[in-house]
Amino acid sequence: MKKYFLCDRKTALMCFTGAVIIFAFASTVPIMFWFWLESKGYSWFSNSFVQCIFFMLGNTYWFGLLVFLVLDIRKRNFGRSLSYFLGIGASFIALILVMVFGPTVADYSQRGHFDSEAWKKVATAQSGQRENPVCLRMVDDLLARYKLEGMSRAEVEKLLGKPPTTNYFKEYDFVYMLGPERSFISIDSEWLCIKFKNDVVSEVRICRD
């Protein structure tokens, strides 16, 4: 059985590394292409040709495995195919770990202490929050240190400032833009939404648009 999977260390390493590189290419290029299409106002699912491009780019690593299998069948030695397949498997595991734990690690590493003046400086202007999400880094500490529910409108304005008007979440009275959504692929934004009843906070919620 072993004779069908013989492969020298250098060749095995090259196949393994090649699989990782191709997997990285196949995982990132379609996403970049999708963002580019979105920026141009195109929809990837409205064109069958674009769908074919997405399919081919996203499955490049399987095409590579198919090539190795065809070549190895002729030699009756699947060492290169096995090394390549292990590279794909390791890449899948690494991607899953990044998707599961990456956002959490990044979130904790960027958290900061709440500072009322720093918050008000950016939250009341509501500009540049996606590029420099100051409020997003402070919101967890804010909610942990202050019980907003039960505060008066005046107390909230003193602590957080009065946010500018926005078309988002009109069912809430105060809506503060925090920054980009904390996820593996950040598309939406996060907002701190506050609702008053008789000028007293009745609901506090972090919303995503």
C-alpha cells in the first residue's frame, strides 16, 4: 500500500505549500472581485458568465487536485496528490479557526475604556466612524460600567452627547453610529440605539443595519 503514496520530502513540501497558496488565492480573489462588482453597481447573480467566473475562481484548488490525480494515476503513485490534499485540508481548518475565533480575538484586542469626552467628540459628528471606530472600541466598557436604562434624557446627553439625526432605526430616539460590524467579513455597521419613555431610557440595544 505504501508504494502508492511514496514522495520525497521536497516534493511533498512543494505540493503542500502550493495547495495552501492556491487555496488562499481561491478564497480571497472572489471576495475582492465581489466587492469590486458591488462598487460598480453590478450584481454577481444576475449574470451567468460572472457566476461561472466565481465558480472557477472559488474551486481552483480542486482543479489543481484533479491535475495531480491525473498525473499520479499514470505513475501509479499518489504521493503528490496526498500532499496537495493535506495542504487543502490544513487550509480549510485554518480558515474555519480564523472565521470562528478571529472576530472575537480582534474585538478583545481593540477594546478600550469608555471616555465620555472622546465619545462625544466623534459620536455627535458621526463622521469617519468606519475608518476610526472610536465608539465601537468603547461601547462594551460603556455598557458594563453604566446602567443606561433608567437614566433621564439629560443624563444620557451629558454622558454621550446628542447624536445627529439619521434615517436608520427610526423607532429609537437616540442612534449612535459605532463603526463597522464586528465579524469576519464586515459589511454592515453597528449602532447604539436608545429609546425613551417619558424622557427616561426604556431600551438600549446594539443594532446592525
